[in-house]
Amino acid sequence: MKILVVDDDRLVCQSLRTIIEAQGDIDVIGMGHNGEEAIALYRQLKPDVLLMDIRMEVMTGLEAAAVILAADQTARILFLTTFLDDEYIIKALKLGAKGYIIKQDFESIVPSLRAVQIGQSVFGQDIVTKIPGLINQLEHREADRFDLSDKELELIDRVAQGLSNREIAESLYLSEGTVRNRISVILEKLNLRDRTQLAIFFYKNLA
């Protein structure tokens, strides 16, 4: 397995290299110290996994990940940080990072790299307990951005599931007429033409 390590602390990079290469079957093929170097080295070296810090000068790990994933959706990025900041975790989830672990839990680094390399997602235990609440926050933030109420979100979710007006009415204890009217209001609010566009909107923006 080929690993690229990026951290603004050079001592941390060297320590990570020692921990990782002690396994014998894993090679650290490059080391960088900011987001710009991460992008350049990723393009040059094509590692199996990019192990990267978040807070770095010049360009953060999150900013670098956004550039890398935009160009290569198959990129496997594992964030390694000292921070349990909700905002960072939300951004990592939205970007499509494969994992987010804490530096202090050094024993989990190699197992996490192996898991990410085979396509699994890895989050430290401290982060796993936060994720349900963070996902809920994320959904509400996106809903707020489009000025959608909780009731409108429920309707859109059911449209996206392919339910008919009758089925939606039964599940929400509404009349078919009310469902039809509310969907019309939502379509107008979002400037969409029909239910198909509404379903696509849901999966692009709210799912």
C-alpha cells in the first residue's frame, strides 16, 4: 500500500512515517506540509491513501481535499487531526472523505489506513457518537439555505422516494388535495418544473 502523508508539523510527518512503515507492507511514498503540496504530490504520486492534517498554513487539508476529490472522485482521503471541531467534521463528511481520526489515538492509524484502502469509511469513536447529530444539523442547514420548512422537507423526501400523492397523503395524514397544493408551492419556491426535477433536487442538495 502506498501512502502520502501531509502535515504542517515536520516532526509529526516523520513520526507517522516511522509508525506506518514499521508494518513492512506499507510505504510512505511522499510527505508534504500544506494543502498546495498535498494537491501537487497527489497528482504526481497517485497514492492509495492520502493521510492529511486539516489545519495547515497556505491551504488547509479541507481545501486541498475539495480540489483533489473534484478531479478524482475515487481519491481515498483520511483526515488525521487533533481537533474534534463540528464544523470540520461536517465539511469532511460533505466532501466525501473516507475517514476522520484523532492524532492522539495513534494505534488506530494503521488499521484505519488499511480499512480506507479497501473502500471502508473510518471515523474515530469520539466522532462516531457525534455523526447522527451532525447529519441532522447538516440537513437543516441545507433546508434553511433553500427556505424549506420541516413539513416541506417531509414532502420532498417522499416525492424522492417515488410515492404517489395518495401514498404521501396517507403517510402524513393529509388530503391528496393538500399534498398536491403543497408540492405546487414547493415547485414554485424552488423554480422547478415537476416532481422529477424535485426528486433530482433532493438527491443533489438534501440527501
